[in-house]
Amino acid sequence: MVTRRKFLHQTALGSVAAAMGGTVLSSCSEANTETPVSTNAPIKPLAISTWDFGMKANDAAMKILDNGGSALDAVEAGVMVIEADEKNTSVGIGGAPDRDGRVTLDACIMAPDGSCGSVCALEYIVHPVSVARRVMEKTPHVILVGDGALEFALSQGFKKENLLTEESKKAWEEWKKTSKYKPVINVEMHDTIGMITIDKNGEIAGACTTSGLAYKMQGRVGDSPIIGAGLYVDNEVGGAAATGLGEAVIRAVGSFLVVELMRNGRSPQAACEEAVARVVKKYKDYKDIQVGFIAVNKKGQTGGFSIHKGFNYAVFSNGKNEVKEGTYLIE
């Protein structure tokens, strides 16, 4: 029997198939689409992060979670590991600069009670996620940008540092020879770490942090610091995070969409698939870009899905930290 929910799921993917000339890979899954979300099921600590470098973030988060720490503390500590990694050229220090050679960082964080904070186009601060948390906890605002975000960070005791490493500077100078920009699918494991954690009390928190697209226009902000686009958490339902081309994610309000689909009974996997289908409908050049989503619900079920092959994510649960290859819509 085809239920209404399953029918809607099939219809959404079918519309994508029509737009693609009738081809949708069998990677799409309908498993658990009818599983209702339980708000009182027992939960063990869990961490899920975009891309395989998320394993390091998961390790740091789980040290806090296993000791009874909060999901909020854990998710901040987890993504800070990636922000401080100079070899990662898409997050934090060492991130690829904009076309003028300026490293500008975006980040947001969400707490279980729905509180959130965000910074956009922040320069000179290694850990924008921690500044975002201070925005959430110390100001009446949600978002601070540019010089205002930097001034606030300095007032909170953060120190200015040069974020442009020699490696990133050389790559930028090489790029300036042609000064051309075209999104490259899955390059550098793309441009974001998004992370969701669940603590021993079943509380859920999330964070997302990035240096954005390499050689972007000065002032460009993607989805990562936008609550509901790059990240969304609802403690009654679950959480989701996005990676890939931010402009496409923003158009679909992707992470909020994933959480709302889970609220209405979709599994995390099915919700991520539907969100990708929505992105594809709204972005005509979808074949040239990558967008992926991760999700976890209140029961601790996880999922991940992307437009193109090559997206992966890391999950730490039941004492095991592992990389999962995300399913995808097209090759």
C-alpha cells in the first residue's frame, strides 16, 4: 500500500527525474519514511559531522559527551578542532581568502532551547564559532557582521591573528593569474563543517563554520551562518546541517526543511533526500554544483544525501566513530 507520505516522497523525486530527463540513481532511499519521531526514546551520546575530517571533530565532542557534558559545549569544541587546523583550507585559519586576499569567516551555533548566534565576514579570529556563541549568550542579537563582529570579539577577549597562511596565500596568488571562478564539485571536501551533537540527556545542539567559497567577492556570505539554511536544530525533533554551494541551500532554506520533514514523520535519510530534491528544483544549474545534507532525529537515527557522488559524513555513536559515504542523486 502506498501511503500519502510515501506518495509525496516518490512524487518529489519523480519531479527531479523529469527535470533530469528521467534519470535518478537508485541511491535514493525510502527506508524508514514512516517512522514517527519519538521525543522520549532513550538516547546515547552521538555526534555527526559533514565530511571525513569531521571524525576529528567527533572525537573532541565525544570526550565531552562521554563525561556527561552538554551538547552545546561538545559541538563548539568539536568544530573548533577544524577551525584551528591550518591544513584545512575551507574552515578557520588557513581558509582560502576572498578575491582580495582577505580571509573572512562565517559561523553559527544553536542551543537546545532554540537560542542561536551567528557571525558573518569575521576577520582575524581563529574561532568564529566561539564568537557566535558569545553573540547568543551575551547580546540581544542573533547575527553580527564584519567590523561589528570583530569589535565585539575583541571586547570579549578574543585575540587578532593573521589567518592567511603561506600555503593559502600561494594558492590565492596562483588564482590571481586568471582570476576565474567556477564551482568545482567536492573540491577540498568543499567549504564547511556542520555538526550536530546529542548528549546523555537527549539534548541536541548544532554548529556550522566555514571560510566560505574560495576567492569569493568581498562581503559574500553563504548559508553556513544563516539559521535555517546551513544549520537548524529543534530539540523536540532533531537537527540538520548543509554543505556545498550556499546560494543553492539558502534558496531552499535547506536545514530547516530537513527538520520540518522529520517533524512530519520522515526519517533523517528521507528528509535529506527531499531537501536535495527541493534544491534541484530551485537551482537550474544544479548539475554544476554540490549540495549535501546531514541529519539526526531525536531517536538517534542519522542520514546523509547529496546531489553528486563524493559527499561523506562522520558519525560517532555506540562507541564507534566512522565515515559514511552519502547516497546521492546523480553521478
